[in-house]
Amino acid sequence: MPKMKTVASAKKRFKLTASGKIKRKHAFKSHILTKKSKKRKRNLTHATVVHPHNVAQVKQMLCI
């Protein structure tokens, strides 16, 4: 059976933490920023952890 390939878009978007959690960046921070409040933009800056519901899907894409 051939080796499984990692999804290239997933490997660019997700990183593993030391404890094994999957880190991601927030969406909606790239353009059309004038109508968004400073507080909203600031909160989108920080990275967060993938929701437990989606962890299995992301791990499958990353071949973990």
C-alpha cells in the first residue's frame, strides 16, 4: 500500500504544540480591516487551539 500524503494546505496552516495539541491562527484578519474594531483585530492576532470536535480531521490531514 502506498504511503499517505500530508495535505499541503494543512501543513501550512497547523502546528503541533509540545503537549500534542494542534495550534491554528484566526481567520478574518487579512483584508477589509477598516470596518473591524481595534479590539476585534487584536483578538484575532493571537493563535488558538483547534476545537476538540475537529482534532481528528486535522490529524488525518496531517497524517499524525
